[in-house]
Amino acid sequence: MSADRSTGRGRLSSLDLVPEEGRDDVIWALGELNKRERTQADILFELNDRLAVHGIEPISRSAFSRASIRTAHAARRISEARAVFAGIADQFTPESIDENSIVLGEVIKTLILELLDDPDQTPKGAMELSRAFLATIQAQRMSSDRRQKLQAELAAKTAQAVDRVGQRQGLSAEMVDQIKAQILGVKS
């Protein structure tokens, strides 16, 4: 059955087939599952009561159980990702964002290359991975370009400030140029 799910959308469960007027109740039930405060049976019982008000057939215990398992797996993956990023978040400072973008891009590229070695990889999957690889490279380039642009803007603003201060203090143009060269490494 898992092979069927990987190649298509799979068979729709009774939960997937709930009409529009009952979708909010299904979303409520999935939210209750995520809270982990009530039993699955209790949530299913209340969900079926809510659906009955709309004249919708009850959800089977097995369909709800499968949805519960999928929801728990997704919640666990999200929780693990949050924990990983929380552990490295303090490294993402404005000063090091470009360096971190490069490192993160390299990790993503390595992951993509590893996924390409998967024997179950399809041509479509390989194409999607190549697009992800390209997007990662483009993001790294944009980050580098942005940093260079910000540095150029800062240098221009600093040079203007040095010019204004030099004029106020009555410094010669040569002296102002020397100050700029010392501060910015700029020669005029």
C-alpha cells in the first residue's frame, strides 16, 4: 500500500471524503489530536456527533486512526525541525547570515546529491531535486549579491558623512581623501 501512496494520491478515506460543511469539524478534530489532551476515541466520538448535526456519515475508527498516525508523524517531524533550528538559531546573526546561507546551501546540496543515489528515485523526482539544487544556488547568489550591495551602500553613506564632517571642520580635500582611505580603503 505504501508503494501506491508514493506514486499517487492513494485511496481516499472517509475523512478525506467529508463534504465542505464538515471540513471545519475535521480540522477541529485534527487540532484536538495535536493538543494531545484527550483520547483519540473521545475526539472521534465528538467529531462524529458534530458531523451528524450536518447529516454527514460518521468517520470509521480505522480511518480516524490512520489520520491520527499521519498527524502524529507530521507533528513529530515539525517538532524535530524546530528543535534543530532552535539549537542553531543563535548562530544566525546579521553579521554571519551570508556565511550561514552558504553553509545551509551546502547542506541542502549534499542532501539532494544523497537523495539522487536512492534506487527508488524517479525521473520526475530527480528533476524536482535538480530544481531544488538550482534554487539553492540562486539563493546563495542572491544572499552574496545582497551583502555586496549593503556593503556598497554603507561605504557610500560613510564617505558622504566623512565629506560633511571634513567640510564642517575645514579639512582639505586631500585630508578628507586620506581619512576615507584609512576608514574605507577607498581612494578617490
